[in-house]
Amino acid sequence: MDVVWLSRLQFAAAAMFHFLFVPLTLGLSFLTAIYQTLWLKTGDEDYKRAARFWGKLFLINFGLGVVTGITLEFQFGTNWSAYSQYVGDIFGPLLAIEATLAFFLESTFIAVWWFGWKKLSPKVTTAAIWLTAVGSNISALWILLANGWMQHPVGYVLRNGRAELASFWKVVTNPFGWLEFLHTVPSGYVVAGFFVLGISACHLLRKRDVSLFKKSFKVAAIWSLVWALVIAVTGDFHAYEVAKNQPEKLAAMEAVWKTEKHVPFSLILVPSESKEKNIVDALQIPGLLSFLAYHDFNAEIKGLKDFPKDERPPVAPTFWSFRLMVLIGFLLIILGIWAVVRREEPEKHPGMLRILFASMFLPYLGCQFGWIVAEVGRQPWIVYKLMKTSQAVSPISATQVMISLPAFIVVYAVLGAICFWLIGYHAMKGPEKEEPAGEITY
Amino acid sequence: MEGNAFQIVWFILWAILWTGYFVLDGFDLGAGSLIYVLGRTEEDRRAIYNSIGPFWDGNEVWLITAGGATFAAFPKTYAVMFSAFYSALLLLLFCLIIRGVAVEYRNKFDSKAWKTLWDVGFFLGSVLPAFLLGVAFANIFEGIPIDKNGIYHGSFWTLLHPYSIIAGVFFVICFAMHGANWIAFRTEGELSERAGSVARKLWGLSVVLAAIFFLASYLSTNLWDNYARHLGLLVFPAIAVIGFFVVPGGLVTKNYLMAWIGSCLVILGFSAWAFAGLFPNMLPSSLNPAWSLTCFNSSSSLLTLEIMTAVALIFVPIMLGYTFWAYKIFAFNKKSSQPAQ
């Protein structure tokens, strides 16, 4: 295994692992803030206990999101130094802004929220959890603008053997980046929504703290459905942007081999990369793919065979991840509708509750598939049409990465398992009956 | 690229970010290093964890920002430095990961085995990063074997040599003194007294190591060269020396906040001394000075530096404002938290 492959696997592992925790952070911060605000407005103790309960679970998850994020910042330099030098003028500031605007905000105010619970007024701690949520979401914006630039580089000029910034405005208004943001962040909101639905379902099935969990359920049901629908809408806009700017990725996502107009959407499709065609192609809806991609039933879609072989992304991972992601998206909408319809008396529908509990992992999977489409679908480019991944690695020995990659996998697997176990333990323990005496501590 | 004022501005901001990181994460890494020395009982240990609880995460963000600023303002230095220090950086990373998780998870489950395990993680995740940071920066001060293409001709072991090991030990002891002062300030009763007494011993050790480190830097690096040319820069090591007087002044009078401010001055003075001595280098080449990376030959374009400056001017004061406010409500009002059960 050469240093390029090892480094790619390492980055993929680190990024996918980081993204096990970030979506929940993005959404649960807002949900906790909502519950706490509802407490402020209604004075209902159930909402206060809910805010503390969901906030505690948020805190356990947040820590792992933070520490796995540092890994990624380091990794641009450690494993991808050629990339860092080439794009640092544009990519670097986006990361530095993320740290300055967002990381300080979320890290400071989550501590204010937790440790200040008794010391500060409810209004101040409520503001603190809102600021934490805002901070996390601002951080998502800047990193997605950075990734958006990798997918669709704008506002730069090639000079001095590298990409140099020509227009900061173009970089921060890059539609590709914004559409990534409008699609990725709601996916985090849905992860959080189903997290709350699933755990609430568990307690409702066991008839524990029914009043609190009914209220949690109701808010989370509406939240989940709204954002699941937003994901579908922004997903469509985003795919349209991909079709415009990254036709190879579109062709791989949809396994289009031959260039043609009025391309149908096939409900059942199995591509074969070696044969450069689809070996199963059934249940076609005429013209639908052209419409989805270009909003025109007669639009021409360029097929993979008309791109040079070394510029095509790997078809199987891109295709299957995309399809599974969309399938999950639709399932979540259906489950969301069901939860919303039954939101007033969910405890009377144990079948639904069991299914919701079992479905908690689905949004997580959707997020991972989405990122595989985004990143694997961009290959062989690390910056689309500007720099290939194979040119981007550091001049380091493969041996170093042969040691660090398994080390990451082991350490992350252990910490991840501990995190999910600890979340499960506290989730099942349920909300505290009353607040701890004395000062709030660890 | 021709030299411009923004490159100098960003060298200074880069130095300030690293200095801020050492002053802030220094005391929580130091506190963690002392978990076994000072944490004799379960109550003691909980008190130590809680003394840094509201602060450690925000402090660590200074590291992320310093790294991000290096990337944004000096991408060539970022690229060469991070790939050359591969193994040391990843080791630092694993330690910081374990430290963060340990602080957050240790008290979330009631089992002696669980707590013991995380205490080990907290300890190693505090001591080792201090040591590795010392080693890393010593190599930055001394220079590493990079060629004219920025390719590093060495390994992890190249980074370990007498000067860098002295630096590593110095960082560990200095951070520990800083952490002891913080624990003394933030806790009460017997634990606070013991922390003060440990701080005194660490202070003595730090003074000796500081002298050794100043001397070793004279022998192994060019850090003192700028000082010969610009005597005004001596204000920086003077701050460190003043700090070394303020610390025992505070410890003797049991004004632990003053002692902590003293150790802040020590770390601030040392960092400023080192970065002022390093200027304009950012990563010297031990093979050939002409191949050194400086703030003039490794920076981003002028436009990027200008934009980053605007961002910094607007948002850093805001960040400093709410950071100071958080410290005020959790630490600097004199009814500081009791170590609760």
C-alpha cells in the first residue's frame, strides 16, 4: 500500500468518524435550547428536566466531536502537505475563521451552560445553550465553504505555482458551498430529531416519565419532519449544482454510461464498472433523470464513457451510497410523518415507538453515505480539475502512515464504543428527579 | 515574494496565538500532570478536575486557532512543519484526544475502575503533550534538516536530542507550576495548601531549568542574536524574570491568584522571548540557513493576509471579551466553587 492510499484511508476514517458525532452536536444543541426556552416561556418543570437530560447527552457527544476535529485540522498538514501549500491561501483562512468565530463560541458557552446552571440566571444559561448551537452551526458553514471550494474552486488565480486568493467574496458566496451547508446541516438536525424520538420511544414503552417524554417526542417529531423535508428539497438543488459543475460525479451517482438526452430514471439499477454498463436496468421512468439533474426532461446527460478513464470517480461506492442515502431520506420522511400524525399520544402506539427506536441509526447512515458521494465522487481530484489526490500527499514514508492508520482505527473504535455506551447508559437512566445539591460540577 | 508589513503583523499574531495557548492550556495540562501528586483522595481528584472544568475546552481552541492561523497565513510553514513533525504531532494529538475525553467522561459513571482508567488517561494526556510541545518548539528554535524544497531529512528520533529534551522537561515543570498555582487558587482548605506547597517546589525547579534553557538556547540556537542587535527586546525575558519573582510573592502570602498571574507572566515572557528571537524565521533549516522558512518566504498572498487581519480585528476582541467574562464568573470572583461531592 502506498502513502497515497494509506493517507486517503486515514483521512476517510478520521472524517467519517468525526461525522459520527458532529451531526448530533449540530441538532441536539438546538433541540436542547428549544426545550430550555419552552421551560422559560411556560414554566413547565418537564421542559426544564428535559433540557438538562438532553443537554447532558449532548455534552457526552460533544466532547468526541471536538477532539476528533483537531485530528482533521492536523491531517491537512501531516499527510497532505502538497495540498496545503497549493491551496493554503484560500483553504487556510476558511479554517482559521472557523476556529476564531465558531470554536471559541461553542466551547466557551457550553461550559457556561453546564457549570453556570445554578450560578447564573435561567435567561443567561438559555442564551448560553443557544450560543453553543449557533457556534456549532457557524463552524459547519465555514468548513463546508472550504469543502465547497474543493468541489468547485472559485475566486482564485494560479500564480507562483499555487492557487492564490483573487476574490474572498466569491469564495464565501460559492453556491456549491452554501448548498452543501443547506443540505448537510439539516441532516444533522434529523440525526438529533430521531435520536430524541428513539430514546423518548424507549421510555414511553416502559411508561417512565411519560409526561416529559411526550413533550420531548412532540417537539422532536415536528422538528424531524420539517428538516427531513428540507433535506430533500436542498438535496435536489444541490444535485442540480453537482450536475452543472461536476458532470463526472453525476454520471457516477446515477450510473450513466452513455451520453444521451431524455435520460430515464431506473428504479432498479445495478452498474458494472468493468463492463462499463448497467447489468440490471428495470422500472424506468422516462426522462426523469434528465429532469432531476437539469430541470429539463430533454436535457443531455454526459455518460461516463465520454470522460477519460482516469478522470472518472469510482462508480460503485458513489452510486450505491447515493441511492441508499436517498432511500434513507425518504424513509425518514415517512417515519417523520407517522411521528407527527401520532404526536399527541405516541404512548398509545407501541409498534410505532419500537420502529422509531430501531430507526435511530438510519440518519447516521444517511450522513455517512452522503459524504461518500461528495468525496469519493470527486475523485481523482482533491480540488476539482485543479489538483489530483495523488499529487497532494506529504513527502513522508508509507511506514509512518502504516503505523498511524491502525492506531487511529483502534483508538477511535474504542473511544467511539465508550461514547455510545455512555450515552446509552445515561439515556436509559432517564432524567434526574431533582437537581443536584450544591454547585454544579462534573 | 517581496516583504510586506502584513507578514510581520501575522508573525506577531502567530506568536501571540501560541503564547496565548501556552499560558491558558499550560495551566490545565499542568493540573493534569499533578493529578497523582495532589489528588490523594477521591474528593481531591474531583476538585482538580472541576478546577479546570469550565476552561479546558476553550483553552484548547487556542491550539486549533494557532494551527489554523499557521495554515492561513504561512501555508508553506504549516505544510513543512506538520509533515516533518508527523509522528510527534500525531502522538500529541492522541494524548490531547484522551485528555479531553478523560476530563469529560471520568465522573459520568460511578465505578472505581472507570475512574482509575480515566485518571491514567488524564495524567498521560497532560504530561506528554507538555513534553512534546517542548520538544517540538525546541526543534523549531534550533532548526531541523529541511532541504531547499522543504523536504525533511530526518525521523521522529531526529527530534529528540539534549536541547529538545531539556525544553520538554522545562515545559512539563513550568506548566506543572502553573497548574499547581491554579489548583491552589481554585480549591480550598487542605488541598489548596498542598498545591501551594507543591507549587513552591516546582517554582524552584523551574527557575533552575529556565536558567539552563536560556543557556542551552544560547549554545544551540540563534535565539539570542536578535537581542544583541535590539536591546529593547530584552523586555520579554525581563517579563519572565519578573514573573519568577511574583510567583513566590503570591505563594508566601497565600495569594494564589497572584501566584498564578506570576506563572502567566513567566510563560508569557518565555514565549515572547523565544518568538522575538526566532523572527523572521518560522522553521529554520539546520542544513543551510538559506533554506529556512521565514515569515517572508512562506506566507500567503497579501490579499489573504489583509482579509485575515480584518477578521482578526473584528472577531478576536469579541472572543477575548466573552472569554474574560467566562473566567470572571467561574474563577475571578472570590467565592470560587467549592469542590462539591
